Amino acid sequence: MRLYGKTVLITGAASGIGAATAERMAAEGANVAAVDLDGTALAQRVEQITAVGGSAFALPGDCSQEPDVERAVEGTLRRFGRIDVLFNNAAVGFSSASSYVMAPLTETTKPEWDAVIGVNLGSVHLCSRAVIPVMARQGKGSIIHNSSVMALKGYPGADAYTAAKGAMIALTRVMAVQYGPAGVRVNCICPGVIKTPIQAGLDRDPAWVSEMSAKIPLRRLGEAAEVASVVAFLASDEAAYLTGVVLPVDGGFVS
């Protein structure tokens, strides 16, 4: 119960790493404010959490849009009175290829580029900007960005996605310096190949799984719950002296 009584705002909480983190943090005693564009899936996730005694509520919305972010933050404060943790997790990836293009730089138009950057990086800007003043007034808070090993290792084919994830690392460091004096810690995780919907179902292809596993020192893909456990640690007071950290959670992929 490391997070007992803390209020956690999670974006992209309906599936994948966001869903696993919402479940883990609720199990650790946190009040979870869950945000996602998919309102139906989000409601189901929150129902699953509350059915086993967790504290969570759904805030459907698009966290790349300022009015939706403002509603989410205001709704969380009305319900719980504070925000102790922000997990900037929302993203579009290969699973969203029909709406968001994952392609090399020269094959990505400006509107396609702007769309991916708008969600993957723009949401980080909007959510952090809205939450930091709340945490500063409290004198304490933890922000965790969900980047990617693609920001640490050249992996072609999704260049707008990679650019956004790389920017999150730089933003982590400057935010840690800027807001540390106010008691706000800012850290970043870089998940490797994790079995989540963002992989567009590739993790169900035995040949692809075998090929990717061979590149990972631990010889397997990661689980969303394994990433969630790292996020829970960074959110907790056990990580009270950690800020500005960029932590791969990748089975050794970038070693």
C-alpha cells in the first residue's frame, strides 16, 4: 500500500501499460483518475478496478485537447482535492496506423507528422502544464513520462513517434531542474517491446515474437504489469530522491 491515499491521474488508462498501471496503483491504495479517449473501454477498466475494492473513476476525453485536459484535472480535484502523481502515458502507435501514420520521415506528410506529435508529445505538455501548479501548491508531486526505447536506439519506421518520444526525454530533464525546487519530481521510463495493443497484434505472431525475443538479453517480450510496477515505484515515496531519471524497462534491449 505504498500509494495509500495518493491521487493518481493516468492518461491512456483504458488499455495496455496505462490499464496495468491503473490496476497496480489502485491495488497499492491510490485513488485513480483514469483518462482515455475510448470511453467504453475506460468505463470497463474502472469497473474492474472498483469491483475488487479499488478506488477509480473514469474521465473520458482526448488529452491532446486543452479543454478535455482542463476538465480531467478539474474533475480530479473536485473528487479528491489533490493530485499527487501524473502518469503521462497516452500515445498513438502502430495499432493506430489507420488514423496515425507510422512511417519514415520522407514518407510522412506534415499533417501526419503533426497528428502523431500532437498526441504523443502535445498531451504531455497540456497535462503537465495543468498539473504542475497543483503539485507546486501542495509542495510535492511526481510526474512520470512514458517514452520508449525507440528514443534511445535507432529503430526506423515510425519517425514522428520516435521524435515525440525523444523529446519526452529532454523534457523530463528540464522539468526536473525547473520544478524540483517546488517539490515536483519528474522521471521518464522507456519501455522496450511490451505485449500491449500498441504493437498492432504483432505480439501474437510467433515468428515476430521469436525474432524480437532473440534481440533481447532476457529472451522474451515484456508484460504491461512489469512496466506498471516500475511506474508505481517512481510514483511512491520510495523514490523520493529520484528525479530527472530516464529508465529503460526493456529486458536489456538497449544495453
